Amino acid sequence: MTPTKIMQFALGPIGAAILGFATLPIITWFFNVEDLGRIAMLQVVLGFSTLFFSLGLDQSYVRDFHESKNRAKLFKTSILPGAFLLLVSLSLILIFNGLLSELVFDVKSSWLSVMVALAILSTFISRFLSLILRMHERGVAFSMSQLLPKFFLLLIIGFYVLAGANKNLENLVYAYVFAAISVSVIFSWNTRFEWSSSLSQKVDFQQLKNLLSFGLPLIWGGVAFWGLTATDKIMIRSLSTYQELGIYSVSVSFAAAATILQSVFSTVWAPTVYKWASNGESMDKVHSVTRYILLCVVIIFCLAGLFSWLVTYLLPSDYADVQWILVSCLGFPLLYTISETTVIGIGLARKTSYSMLASFLALVVNLSGNILLIPMYGASGAAISTCIAFFVFFILRTEFSIYLWNPIPRLGLYAYTSLCVFGAVVSTLYGEKVYVYIQIYWLVMLVSCLFFFKREFKSLLVVMLSKVYSLKVNGK
């Protein structure tokens, strides 16, 4: 994938992050902490529904896309089983008036249940339609489909503020559901030629069987990964209060700036590596990419540790702890991103059960950590537990990939990620007490990158200078 294509895919996450930063402070000032905690539970449910009802066939679609001679049939065969199962499940649960909203929000409401069901269905459809844009490398369309829902959410929240609308859960849910529906509508329009051509195709049951053989293990791996990312919120709800959950969800939202790296990289990485493999190209490029991603991860951790205090100027006083918690919340997107570079051997070997095992073992770590730490530290305990769990997840994925594929240099990889996790945990627990020392720690870490990654910095400098020279020559 060319740099231009990568930049096109980057527009969406970057723009969405900017709009998210504009929207989040408004929401925290306008709605109460408890309702933000309930919205966090909605996002947990949306994530689970997409992972479970996809049946792993979304991953199968990505894996077989470049090798398929009939991509329209591949798409229909991939989306249909999960869509049917999801529609049946939603129809059954909506029979029980208000049950769905009670499970999600602890509020029994038939209308809120319908809203949640619409959000679930829209998110599922968006997942599969986004894969079409991703695999066809239509970066601008993919990015706009991510950007516009955030824009709509900002417009709705802004309208609430100007109109003096009620600061209640219902209005907040309406805003998020409308954003989810808008995603699916935009994706449907941008992929209308591809999905419409699949309507006339017949499901190939032999192909479905092959797709399921790859994807089915990912159901349990997906559920385990969902648990890994959702255990913190569920356990805060069970062991603490919605106020702590609200503070935690805001911390996660600020840390979501790091998902720019995760989203862009995950979008372009898997298709690129599978294309390299199908073309018989050298896999030495993987090691080089891993070092560049490690460099990005370390820099983001350091900058967050040094400047997290800035968020206190954006939020009400109720959210003062966010500046300490968000550093550990970076563990999920950053450690997951770097694990995507080291785990590639599992995908190439088609041994997806190892991915499931890594997710399950990390889930056990996270569950144990949450049970132990949340009663003592609340949202801070959940952040620490999740950060450590994703560190374990990263190591397991790396070691399993090496076992199934090829060895990779990992001394520096493990050393720097360990130092980042250690710094994040100390910042979250004792940042206020040892503020000066933790600032020095992150600064030393940042400076050390200039020496350990000097080869990468030199390469980047050469590329930048060549671009500048090219622009000058073309300008003449």
C-alpha cells in the first residue's frame, strides 16, 4: 500500500479523534457522570455483538479476499449467516419489553431497547461493509465513513446545548444511536455497487464451510478479546459505581487518541502482509515495521505521561483523576497495535486457535486484576489491570507467532514495552505523590529513543530530506 493510500486511510481516525476531542468536553459538562458510565456499557454491548455475531467470518473475508475469484459471492457468504442469527436474536429479546435496556443501562424502557437494537444492527452492518472499502483500498471513502458520524454526534450535542435540551440518558442515547445508523447508511452508499452485485449470488456452502473452519475458532477468541477489553467496565459496574465508570470511560476516550495509530495500522497491515505472502515477497519487512511501531508506541506513552495534566483544563473538577488514569488506558490501543506486527505468523500459519488462547489467558489476568484492584482503587485499578493484561496479551501473541513461524529480535521490544507499562502503573497509582520523579522518568525514556532508534530516525530524516528536495526541483 502506497504512502498516499495510507494517508487516505489515516484521514478518518485523525479527523474522528479531533472531533472526539471537541465533543467529549462538551458531553462531560452537559451530561452527568453516571449517564456517561451507562453509555460506556452500550459501547461494550456493541463491541460484543459485532464480535460474536460476525462468527469470525469477517476475518475469513479479509483472509481469502485476494485469493477469491468471485468476491461478490465471498461477501454474501461471509455476512449472511451472522446477519440472520443477529436478526433472530434481536427479535426474540425485544419480545420482552424493556429487557435489553435494563441489561445495558439498568433502566427498563421499551423505547430504549429498540434504540439499542438499532445500534447493534447498524454496527454489525457497518463492520462488514467497511471491509469492502478496506480491501479495495478506498481510503477516502473509508475515512469519510468514520469521520461523518463523529461530526453528526458533535452537531447533535451542540444542538442539545443551544436548545437547552434535557440532560438525560434518553437524549444521550439518541445521539449515539443516530451516529451508529449514519455510519451504516454512509457505508451502504459507498459500497452500493459491491453489495448489490452480491444479491444475485448464491451462497456456496462448501465455501462457507471453509470460511467457518478458519473463522469459527475466532468466535471464542473474539469473545475472549471482547472480555479482555470490556472486563474493566463490567467489573467497575459490579464492584464500584456508575460515577467511577463514567470517570473511567472519559479516561479511555482521551486515551483513544492512540487508536489513530491502531486504527490506521490495523486497517492497512493485515491486507498488506497477506498480499506480501500471496506474492511470495520477503517477510523481512515485518521486523522493520515492528521497530517503527515500537518507536511510535514509546513516544506516545512518554508524551502522555508528560502532558496528561492538560486534560484538567478541559473537564469539570469531578474528572480530576482522568489525568492519571489515561496513561494506563493507553495500554490497550498501543500494546494491541504492536502485537499486530508480531502476531502475523499465527495468521499466515492459519493457527487461529493460538490467538484465542492468547486472548483467553490475558482475559484471566485482567479478570483477576480487576477483582483484586477495583475494590481498592476504583477506576485506577481497572486501568492498571487492563494495561498489564494487554502487556501479557502482547507477549503471548509474539511468542506463539515465533513458535509457529519465524523468530524475531525481541530484547529491545520487551524492554521498552516493560518500561512503558511500569511507568504507566506508577503514574496512575502514585503520579500525584511522585509527580516530579515520574516526569523525569518519562523524559529520560523519550531521550533514550534518540539513541536506541537512531537507525529509524536516520531513515525518516533521509525520506523527509528527499521529499523536500523533490518539491524544490519540481517547483523549479
